[in-house]
Amino acid sequence: MATKLYSLRFALLVAPIFLLPNVVLAQAATAKVVLYRPSKLFSFGINYGIYHEGQELCRLSNRRYLVTTVPAGIVTLRSHVVGYGFIKRERVLRFPAQAGETYYVQANPLYFADALDMAVVPADYAKDRLRRITKPDHCSEPLSLNQ
């Protein structure tokens, strides 16, 4: 009986050690994308749908940000106006993402507010702009700029 208890304790202690590499590999195969929309008077009342791999990530509002995790490799983000059926102009941003890295994407409305112009920007530049944006959008987790 005592041998079975020791075997059970040993199994409970050793099993997490074998499972840990799989968890680390799963986390390492992803990258973080922080997409933000600075405050603009023009088109302040329009939301833009942000999509990755055909799935909607968020409807990004004025002066808000979105934090999401994507698989490493080529990231394809799409955006278009939400709620106006006659406007279907879509903008696409593609960039290579390395595992474990954080990428900052600034999104600016184009003239006539029919699409978002998105670009990957340097981290220092983005963090300076993000200090002025205090709230995440409804579909995002909070962001810590001390990373």
C-alpha cells in the first residue's frame, strides 16, 4: 500500500515536468500584436472591423487599442468599415511575425473614413502613442507598457 502511495506521489510530481516543454513550445509558437487607433476628430464615430484569418478580432473604436495573440509566421490583418453596407473597401496588412515577439500596428482612418491604413511601427513610437490611449476596446485585454 505504501509503495502505491509513493508511486502516485512520484507520478504527480514528475508528470508536470514532462508536460512543461509542451506548454512552453505552445507559447513560443505565438506572437503578440498590439493594434491601436490614435484619436482623430475625422471619423471619430466610425468603428472598423479588424480580421485575422477570416475571423473578426474586434470592432476598433476611436482612441482604443486591441491586444491579440497570433501564430508565428505571416500575419494577415484586414480592416473595413462596420455598419455601412455600401462601403466595402478593405485594407490588408501582411508582415512576418517571429515567435515570442510583440508587434505594434498603428491604424489611421483614410480620407472619407472608408478604410484603415495600418502599418507596423517601432515599439518606442507606439508606446509613446499608447500612453495617450487609456482604454482597451471591448474585445481586448489591458496592456502594460512596462514590458
